[in-house]
Amino acid sequence: MVAFPTETVYGLGGVATSDAAVARIYAAKRRPAHNPLIVHVADLAGARALARFDERAHSAAEAFWPGPLTLVLPQAPGAPLSRLATAGLDTVAVRIPAHPVARALLAAVFLPVAAPSANPSGSVSPTTARHVAADLGDAVDLVLDGGACPVGVESTVLDLSGPEARLLRPGGLERAALERVLGPLAQSSDPAAPRSPGQLASHYAPRLPLRLDAIEAEPDEALLAFGPDAPADGVLVRNLSPAGDPDEAARNLFAMLRELDVSGAARIAVMPIPAEGLGEAVRDRLRRAAAPRAGRSR
Ligand code: AMP
Ligand code: MG
């Protein structure tokens, strides 16, 4: 089990054909067994051994791989995948990541690598090797340190297993880019019946409660700021993007949430982020981080 950088966040990788390797990933993350993993491959030939590609899937792969896009596709007949990795579904989530360290790892392993984010299930994803070591400690054998992740939020998950292209999770590839290639996307957002367990309401959550769309911080709050009109950074203030760039906010989001989580404040107030570019993914993560935490014990 090896943690490695991708352009989105750090992943916790194990060989996707091995039940034993995949079981260790679920155990280390304390991830529910019904939440399937993304399977990473080095190239299109590797992806085609696992999944059936129709014309839409080919267009998306051609346009955006390697990159921060995960495609949910029907499994190819005889795909050599541990059933644990796909949680017993007849679909598989596949991705060719772009990060040079991820690509070197996948080329060397020469097998599909199942890799969810390298953090305990439900908590904030790691964007540095230090985050991974702090979160998982001895549960992970090795962390490949590739520096800070350049995108900073998880991959966009697009379901192409049914008749309509459906966005299961906004992420590191902005919706507008996808829609230029595939046309308008359906949104699957019924929280009562998530098609993708990443849609569970509470997820990506820091320890402290969040208050969204704040104008300024109350005395007991830390401030996750955005834009040029915010107070300067200090112990209790981090600015996601002083220039007001939602993509920069994505890059900084998880590291800054982690810093404010241990700032000593009682709560984190978050200024509004526009939905353009990666802002849709940032807002999605913040909404889930602020959601009521049924079943979470911290
Ligand atoms: P992560 O832990 O960030 O790697 O999240 C992977 C995301 O992909 C989760 O939201 C999973 O529920 C989702 N996912 C993986 N496989 C499938 C699948 N076969 N169908 C739908 N969603 C999937
Ligand atoms: Mg995750």
C-alpha cells in the first residue's frame, strides 16, 4: 500500500486485482465497503482492459486524459478487478492521472491501481505528503512525496454507464470543459439515493463546524476568506485566493481548512466563493463540510 501524489489529491494505492491489497485500503481509511474505489491506469489500453468505452467515453478520454477526470463505465467482460474495489457493482470508475509521479508509479506497477484519497473516510483530503503521514501514520507503508497537488480538489466523476452523461461529483475538471465536448450534463444530486457514495451529505469535513457565506468572522471564529476585500492572513485568517481566482481557491482549500481546524477557534466562517471554474467543486466540498454529521463521532 503506497500513498502517491496525483494532480488532484494524494491517493492511497494498492493493486486493484488483489483482494488483499484492496481490503487493506478500506481498513486503513475505515471506508465503508459499499463505497467503491477509483481505479488508476497508465494508459488507454489499461483502461480498455477494465471498462467498455462507447463513443462518448472515447471523446472524453481523448479530450481529458491524462487528467482530473474519472469515468464510471460498464466493466469489460472478464475485467481482472477485485470485487472489493468496485463494491460488487457492474461498473468501474477509471482514471488516467496526469501527475508525473503517479504516472511513473503506474508504469512501474504495470497493473491497475485502486486509489481513493489517502485520508480517513469522511475527513478532509490530503494535498501534501505531510497531510498523509499525519492522517494515516503507520497504516501506510510508504508515501511518495511529490510536493503540493497542483489542482487541489478530487477528480470530477462522470457517469457514462447509462444513456445520459451524469455528473456524480464536481471536481478538478470544470463542468464547462466537459460540456464543450459532451453537451449538457445531467446532475445526480438526490442525497437520499446517492449513485456515488461521495455524494453522501457529510463528507470532506474538518473537525470544527463551518458557517458558510459569512461576511466576516464572529469573535470565536476563524475565517476562510476569498478575494481582495478580506482581512490579511493571520493565525485565524487564511485567504483562499486574494486575487479572487476560484482555481487558486481549489488549490488552497484543503490545506487551509486543515490549518484553521487547529487554530483554536470554535468554528470556521467561510466567505462566499463564485461557482465559475473549479469554484463549483470548492462550493460542493464546503457544503458537504458544513453538512450535519450523522454517524460521525468527532
Ligand atoms: P475518492 O475516495 O475521492 O477516490 O472517491 C471516489 C469516488 O468515486 C467516490 O465518490 C465513489 O463513490 C465514486 N465511485 C467509484 N466507483 C464508482 C462506481 N462504480 N459508480 C459510481 N461511483 C463510483
Ligand atoms: Mg475521498
